[in-house]
Amino acid sequence: MSLALTDVTLTYPDGETSVTALDDVSLRVAPGELAAVVGPSGSGKSSLLAVAATLIRPASGTVQVGGVDVAGLSAAELTRLRLNRIGVVFQQPNLIGSLTAVEQLLVTEHMRGRSPRASRAAAAKTLATVGLDGRQHRRPHQLSGGERQRVNIARALAGDPGVLLVDEPTAALDHDRGAQIIELIVEVTRTFRLATVLVTHDTEFLGAADAVVEMRDGRLAPAPTAARG
Ligand code: ADP
Ligand code: MG
């Protein structure tokens, strides 16, 4: 499934005036491709992901997921799109403290209306895919930071999405664990032919990306080669 943002502009109200978070941004990601987004804090990277995730509607421009312009979808269709087509991974895993790894995935599977039996088998398989075989029944406090982020990624993959949106997934991790998480994101992008957008500060891993773009004051430009480590 492909992802395409075309001429997207987004403003937030800011007192008497407004902040332009995205200024005429266009980005295209084909199935199986990973686009890395770098840029300073406050430049609009998370806003870009929020628009791509259809969580925020832009002031102008279009967002297409799998060739479909999301502006034309009803509220119910948008909910289904988010649940079944778009996987999102935030910086902090946001896991539920009382639930095991497999149960974290079952919460969203339940929202998808899948049967508990089928969901449980699928969730166990997805956890194995992200390297958490044998860890299914651990709660967040029994997992390392890297493992918690893997559960977060597994949860994003559980619905078998076509688009994966990842926001600074390594910010809370040490170098080696961060590197493994980026490797995992590249691997699942290729294996499941996802259109992935990865916001990251880890410029040393950008060689694995198909495109590297830089946000500055809401504008997107090809990153200078120096940023590609
Ligand atoms: P980044 O992820 O690159 O740090 P953001 O997308 O979070 O950038 O923010 C881009 C700009 O939009 C910043 O100026 C930020 O202060 C502003 N902004 C982000 N979210 C909101 C919001 N909900 N309301 C108002 N302004 C916001
Ligand atoms: Mg951000």
C-alpha cells in the first residue's frame, strides 16, 4: 500500500495568530519503501505523521492511503482505515501496565472485531516476528526498554497495516538497542511491503532508508548528503 501527501499545509491556532506546522509538504512512499524524516525539534515532524495517520485534517492539500483520498471518507470509513491500514509507533510505548505483551495486542484486535481465538494466535505470531518469542506473557515492567518498544511495534503491525508511521522510536533507548529497533523497522517494511515513514535523530542509520528528507520550519526538502551518515 502506498502513502502520498500532496501540497499539505497545516496551521495550529496560537493565541491571536497561528503557527504554520506544515508548509506545502509533499511526500510519496511506495510499498516496501522507508522514508526517513530528520530535522530539528519543532520543525513539524510529528505534525506530518499526525496528518499521514489521518488524526489531523490539513488546512489544504491531500492525503492518499492506498491511492484513496482520505478527505472523501466518512467518519466510519476513516476509523476503519486507521484501525486496519495504518500502524503508528510513538516514542514512548504507552503500554498498559497490567497487561501482558500478548494482551496489549488483543485490545486492538478486539476493536477490529476479530475472534479471541484467531487474535491470540495472530498476536503470538506477530510477537515472534519482532523477536519476542517466549516473552508473550510478560508485563511491561518485566520487559526491557527495547522489548517494550518491540511490543509497541508488534501492536502497530498486528492489524496487518499497509502504512507504518514511526515517531522517534529510539529516543528512550541506548545506542545498541536503538540500532536494533531501527533494523527491525527496516526489516518489517521490506517483509510486509509497508510504506513506512520514520522520524529519527539517528542519522547513522539513514543509509538503510530509500529517501531521507529534512523538515525545517514546516517545509520538507531532500536532506543534505552530510545528514546521511
Ligand atoms: P517536531 O515533531 O518536529 O518537534 P511538531 O510537529 O511537534 O514538530 O511541531 C511543529 C510546530 O507546531 C511547533 O511550532 C509546535 O510548537 C507546533 N505545534 C505542535 N502541536 C501543536 C498543537 N497541538 N497546538 C499548537 N501548536 C502545535
Ligand atoms: Mg515530534
